[in-house]
Amino acid sequence: MADKIAVIVNANARKVRKGLYDERMLAHVFPEAEYFKTHTLEELDQVLKLIKRNNYPLVVGLGGDGTHHVIVTEIVRLWGEDGKYPLYLVLRGGTMNLAANNIPVRLNPVSTMKNLRTLLEKSGGLAELTRENLRKTPLLKVTNSETGQVEYGFAIGFGAAYTISDAYYASGEPSVQQAFNVTTSAIGAFVMGGKQGKQLLGHHRGHFIIDGHEYPYKTYLIAVASVFPKMVLWFKPFYARDGMWKHGFYFLCFSESTWEAVKNIRALSLGRMILKKSYNDLAEKVEAETESGYTFDGELFKPSGPYRVTIELGPVFQLLRV
């Protein structure tokens, strides 16, 4: 097989640590690929420098959404924002697999690698792949004023998106069922007047500027930016008018009361309703000042105080569908 393919296995990913998937399983069905197991950011940096130096046309990542977040961030850092990036294939190595669900990549990592090998054999190589197998996706570019870091990824959430994610990771072994339990328990606790419900679903102070226009409300329940329409669990909250999504990323900021959110949870979570005190549309740049932490592709940022973050359209990646 002529195409050079690099597979990066995150040794710290939960399913890799537990032995559910590893490079030996993948190599069994696709022995022609080269496998790199990384334990640290420094090791990842060295692997990506080798990939860039040897001009690998396809990079495959095994891990959760956080793994893919780190890999694409490092690729942009090394190649530059105007670089010619390798194709990237997301393997379903996480719990929520937000990126894989949207691309979509539906099968487990071993089956996906097996299908990749078959696809390349039938098509004659990466250069012969059609649009059916490729998805052009712009990344979010997020600049954090507190850390000075610039990161790239797929979805970032503030307010309730952060507090529920924080409670989820603190609740024990991550799973889809556990995420569902934490989310529904928070809603139930709020309805019953419980302390946990108020903590997880309370409003946060924040100041947002959306494409140069000031968002008029000073508190919010949740704010989410994403390059994908589907979020975790059953949430597809972005209001999708026909022909609307042409340029920009999805952005939602909700400032109605928590009671309004709970009362209309089904319609709001499926993008079928917009209430007055909210923004639900495309955006190309959002500047946010808030005290809430955020979750970016499953990774949590816990601030030490008020901070500013800028969300913009980043470079475009070619994601492989298999």
C-alpha cells in the first residue's frame, strides 16, 4: 500500500488504559500503517514533527474527543494556520465521541481501521477518495486571556455545559448512562428545589460580543459554540432554518430563566424553539468575559477569576468518513 498512514494512540485514553483498544488490535487488521503510542504532550510533539517531516498524507487518532482536540491543536501549531494539513481520521475511542458522531464515523476503532484498509484497496489510495468519504470542517479557534493559550477544536460550552460536565467527571466512571443520570438528576433537583439543582443550573454573570454586537443580557444559563450541529446525549440545540448554515459556527447563548428552560426542555434541546432572551444563530467571532469555567471537547478549564476568551473560525480540516 503506497500511502503512508500514521496512527497516534493516546496511552492515557481510558479505553486504551483499560485494554479495550490498543495499537496491536489495530495493527492486526491494518498492518501497513505505522503506530505511535504517546504518553505525554512532548511525545506527541515529536511524533507530529516526524509525520510533518516525512509528509504523511493521513493521520489517525485513537482516543476520546479530548485526544482529537489536542492532536488537531498541535497539528495547527506545527503546520501553521495556513498549512497544508494531512487528512485526519477520528477513531471512536472515547465515551461521548462527539466528533465521530457528527462526521460520522460509526464503528468501533478496529472495524473502522479494517474498513479503511478495504476502502483504500478498492479506491486505489487516498488521492482517489471522493467527496463521499471526506468532510471539510472548520475548527474553532479559542484564545484564553488568562492562560494565553490558543487551542483548536470542535465544541466549547460555558455555564451549565461546564457545571454539568464538571459534576459528570467527578461522579465516577465516565459512561453515556452516567452522563444521562447526572443531567437528568440536575434537572430533577432544580424542579424539587434542591441545592445541587441550583448549583448546576444557576445563572452565571457574563458579557458577550457576537460579531461586533453586544449581547444585551448580563447573565446566562448556558452558552455553547460548535462546528457540529449535534452535541452530547439527545441535545441538538441549534435552531436550524433551511439553508441557514453556510458560513460560521453555531452559537447559542440562553438567558431566560432556568424554569423556562426546564419547561421547554424538549423543544429547546432539539433546536425547535427560540425564546426572546437568547441568541441562537451562526457567528464568526464571539468575545466572552465570564467567571464560569468551560468545557472544550470534554477538557475542563477552571478559572481563578474573571477572564476573557475569544472564539473564532479557525483553519479547515479534511476529516475522513469511513
